[in-house]
Amino acid sequence: MDAVVASNNAKWVYESPINSDVEAKLRDGQVIIDTAAGVLGKDDPRPIQHDSLFPLFSVTKGVTAGMVHWLADKGKLKLDENVANFWPEFGRNGKEQIKVNHILNHTSGLHNALAGISEEDPTLFCDFDECIKRIAMVSPETKPGCEQFYHYLSIGSLCGGMIEHASGKKFQDVLEEAFIRPLNIEGELYIGIPPGVESRLATISLDTNKASRIGQHAERPERKRSGTASIPVPSLLTLNLISTFISLSNTLSVRRAILPAFNLHASARALACYYAALVDEIIRIQFYKMGILRIKATDGNVIGFRHSGLGGSTGYCDINNRFAISVTLNLASSGALTGEIIRFICSELDLPVPKDYAESRDFTGNPKIN
């Protein structure tokens, strides 16, 4: 399922001839593609609808980071201030000097925080409040601000704690206030689903045709890049772990939990609306200042920001062209189909192709942090 949305501000368009109906809609700030295809799951033959809710894994991080930036825009926190200023319990055990931007740019040293929580009790990672309490007690492994390691899971609890303590409100209330109500996407975007939406849930399954290649790839250490430095990423995603993780993510107990790193359930059009809204100039400046979630075109120029998830789902916006797109899948694979869709649409609209989608990408789908 995919949806494409353009920004609602057309004043930036250069006055040149319009070559097609599609281009006219793009310039007018309209939805230009909203397509659904397939079924809700391998054991659920009902057709996917435009409001079907897909588990989007690490795509969640892009929304959670957006909430932190929204709070910064509202003056509830500063990107360069110590987290302990508004979250006193966090300021202990070597974390006193960790700043908001250390967490957002993966240099806090807390990349493995809570890594063993599921070994102690498999249900603990679904307890949002307990995870926040525990992350306030851990110690960083590296000096804050010095070394960059991708905070694969810990960034959810870190950002979740910052959001609640800086705002004085519950995480989901901030999500509602910041994005869901203003964008009129009620009922189509959740981090932790409420009762009553179960009939719209897509079920994730693993593309077994790719299983052998996925397993071989997942067992190799991965590295993401930031500028000229590479960022080590936890090499924990073996094929067996991926299969177990996907099965677990389909359970209602996990779907209902607040997991700000990987529990987003959304329709493609709601996710596209979110990224279209972030084209706003103020948010643009903050995301660029932070240096996270940036996406480059094949010519190397930074064109916007995004976050992808395990199995191929993604959302991004092209700031210069006021364009946003999301692709949501429930057959987890290498992301090749996502790349095909994005390359085709960008070609048809004469838009730059993000470098990550210029050719086939790896299974994990996690962002290259540039």
C-alpha cells in the first residue's frame, strides 16, 4: 500500500508549462496517488483498505523524533540542553551531561541500554513506564557526544522519557496534540493501538523466498554512516530472531504496548500526511541542524528526511520539491519492491531518487544516518 502527498503550499513552483494531470495535482498540493493492493495477511484474505493499519517497526523512530522536535519548537525543551534539566531522575550514573541532541544523533552512549530486559522478563519491554524508569538508572558505555552507535531499541525509551518529562503529559497525548489532530489523521496512526481497531490490522509475514539471502545478510555486522564516520549497528538480526520478532509483533499484547522505537501502526496515507507536514520550514531547520534522518539524492545532495523499518516499509519527504511519500508492506522482505515503487514514481514526476532506493537495499530497512 502506498500514498503520495504534496505540500499544501504551491507558491514555490516555478511558472513553467504543466505537462500532465499528475504534475498539475502535484503543483496544487493534492494527493496524487493513494493505492491499496493485496490482502491483510497470509491467513487473512480480506482486501487491504485505505485505512488498514500496518505494523511499521523502525518507521516509528521518525515519528518519535518528530515529537521531540515539536516540543523543541514549542519551547518545552532545547536540543542542546542537558536532559537532566527537565528529567532529574535521568541525571545520574554518568548521564548528567547527556544532551537532547546526543540522544537524537545516537551519541549518548546508551545504545545497548535495556538490551537484556526481555531475558529477565519477556513482557517487560512492553511496559513503557518500567522501561523509562530503568533507562533512567543505567550508565552510558561511552562518553556522551564522542562516539556514535545506532540506538536501535533504546532510543524509543530515551525519547519517550524526554517527551513525557518535558511536556508533563502522557506520550500518546503529546502524539495526539502534535500530529494526529492537526493533520486530521485520527484513527489512522497509533503508537500502541487502542481497542476497537483490530479488524483493520495487517499481519506481517516473512517473505520465505528471500529467507536464505536475508539470513546470510543479517548475520553480517552492519555499519551506518554519519558524514565520513561509520556507525556500528547491533548485529543481532539473525534470521531466526527476525522470524521470532515478526511473529511476536503480530500479537495484540505487543501491538497495544507503547514502544516508541518500533510500534507504529498506521495507514500509508496517514504516514504520508505526517511527512508532508514536516516540510514546514521550522521543522526543516531543526531536522537539518540535528543532522539526523537525512536523505540524499543519487547526486549526493541532501533532499529531505525519512525513516524506514524492518521489512521494507518507509516514509520520507523531499523538502525542495514539497513532496512526501509512504510505502507500507506486510510481506517483510529486502525492500526491493519499495525501491521499485519509489523509483517509478520519482521517474514519472521527474523528482530526484533517494540514494538509498537507487538500487536494491538490505532486509533490515533501517536508515542510513547521514
